Amino acid sequence: MRLIISVILIAGAAVAALILPDEPGWLGLSPGETAAVVGLSLLALANLVSLAPDYRGRLGAALVGALAWAAIFGAAMVGYVYRGEFAAVTSRVMDEIVPGRVVPSNPGEAVAVRRADGHYAFDMVANGVKARFMFDTGASSVVLRAEDAARMGFDVKKLDYRISVSTANGRAQAAPVTIEALTAGAITQRNVRALVAKPGALHENLLGQTFLERLSGYSVEKNRLVLKE
């Protein structure tokens, strides 16, 4: 019976927190948060009452048990109240542990964490195909590896490699193409001019100026590169 009551109280608190409005009310808590606090408090009280017979005649043990429950409940409340701050700290720790990771972004933005080599890269979608692009303000154009370009639907064997480009491996020949849709985070651009480097000439796709010049801006914030639509 105690288990059933506990499940009902937890489920009720969770549902209330989700469906009730967020306007501040009692003690600055929203109705949903208030319902969650009340529900969890009743859960704690129900557990204490049900355990009371087990501690009859053992006041010291009962006090220790009550303090333990109070500590658990208090820790849970602190974690809930400061969930935003804890999420920010966790995200910063993950930035250090997993350099180069791509993080969720706000509407109209794309965010990437600095890699161990000091560069930034975005996991993007070009013509419906996922590919990683290295942020490169020095590249006058978006440049694709031939291997990725083929996956995006370009016939790399029939392209006209007439344009000379500079890559990490030196000079290479590239062919002009147009990417129908190129998405980074919550930013999508259409009909993006790009170049396809000859097979083997490029190790990474480059996110160059034909994409970047159409943004409202980009900035580095706490080891993260933020692109803004």
C-alpha cells in the first residue's frame, strides 16, 4: 500500500508540474511547482508515518531516519531550484571533457565548442546529407570534399575543376556547384554557392564566406563559436 501511495503522489506531482501554468504565485513558485512541492512533502510525510511503528521505542534511530529523509528531500529541492545553474556548469564541464562537440542551439543560431586543435566545426546537413564542416573565415567559399559531394548528389566525375583553391595540402583544383539547402544548427540557407575539391585534395569540408557572409554575425563566447542568422 505504501508503494502505491508513493507512486500516486509522485505521478500527481509530476503531472501538476507539467500542465499547470508557470506564473509566479505562492513564495514565488508557479502553481505547477507548488503542486510538486506539496506532493513531495506529502510523500515524505506518508513515508514517515508508515515507518513510525518500526521505530517505536527507538527515538534516536527515528531522529536519524527523519534527518536522512529531510536531507534527501532538501537536496532534491535544491537541485530542482538551481537546475538551470547546474545545467550550465555541466555543459561547461562537458566542453572541457569533449572538445569540439556540437551543442543544441537557440532558434536562429548554431553553436560549436572549440576543438583540441583550436578550430571549430559544425555537424551540418547539405542537400539532406550529414557532414562536418570546419569554420574557416579565410575560405572565400564553402568547399566540399569530393567524397562528401558525391553523397550529396553531385557527379564528381563530370564536374569542371577549373578553379584553383588553397587547402591545407597546398593548391588544388575545384569545381563550382550550388548546394540547394545547407543547415547548421537552427540556421538554414538555400542555394549556397560552393566548390568541390578534386578527390583526395581536402581532408575536411570548409564552411567559408558564401555561407558566413549571409549571417547577421558570429562571435566567440566562453570557448564556443556562435553563428547568428
